[in-house]
Amino acid sequence: MKKFSPVLSTTAIAGLLLAGCASDDQAEAVDDHAVEGEIFAVEDPWVRATEVIMETDHDHSMTGAFVHLTNVSGEDQTIVGAHAEVAELVELHEVIDDGGVNVMQEKEGGFPLAGEQRYELNPGEDHIMLMDLAEEIQPGDVIDITLEVATGETQTIEFVAKDFVGAQENYGDLDHHDDETHSET
């Protein structure tokens, strides 16, 4: 049986005590898991992992990305677009009630955030849609998505892939074109 060195144990305890002396600001940032960028503070960025549903004969595989954003830029902002290397097409989407059925569609005008406002992208609500995926996204994969605001400024956010079942919105027969118009059925 190995014996633990009292010096090592004392060092470990001292480290824990010092960690407990962090400032309230540091503790809040750690507790909230927020990362502050120049435009947005970012909380809980994640993307829905794809399953084995990516069929070889179907090139329109898609998934959603979700995050809670707080505008820290000091100015009103509107997210007007997004880009991700893993997807051929990235759009800002909303989910609307169409006669009792949740239907997803592109969000006209983007996502507006007044100064200091929080905006949540959640399953079954506003979200970022990644379409025509280049590869399957596995749980734990990290996907970089760059958000663009109306001023042309950008902020890249790391999204972690996780399994998720829920928010069963209807994707319909999305017909996306290069002219950025599409129809929903």
C-alpha cells in the first residue's frame, strides 16, 4: 500500500484554499460558464450532434446550434449571418406555430440585441441552422461558428456537440437556394 506524502497533501489543500479566495467577479464567470467577447458574452454554446442519419444519397444533412448571448458591445447589435467550416450553408432560423405544428423558417432581419440585452437561441425557438454538413458531428466535437453583426464585425464561438432529443420542429422540405430564398412546406 502506498503512503501519501504529507507535503503533497498539504500542497493540494493549500491550492484548494487559494482557489476559494478568488474574487466574486471570477466566481461569477466560472459559475455562469460565460465567456466574454468584444461583442457578446457567451453562455452554454452547443450544437446538436448528428446521428447515423447522414445518408450517402442525401446531401442535405443538417443540425442546429444553440447559445445564450448577452450584448456587451455598448451598442445595439443585430446578428445578420453566421459561418461554419463544417457546413456549406448556415442560416439564422426561427420556429413558428403553423396551425399547431412547429415549423422552422429563416428569420427575416436576423437576431436583434439591444445594448446589455440577453438573447437565447434554444431548441424549438430561434437558433442557428447548419445545413449540407461536410461530415457527421459526434458528441464532444468542437465546432467553430462565426457570427456576423450588421456593422460587419464578427465573433467566433466554440460550440460543443452533444446528443439531444427534443424540440421536434418540422423541417419540412427545405429548398435553399443561393439567392437565400426558400419555401417551407
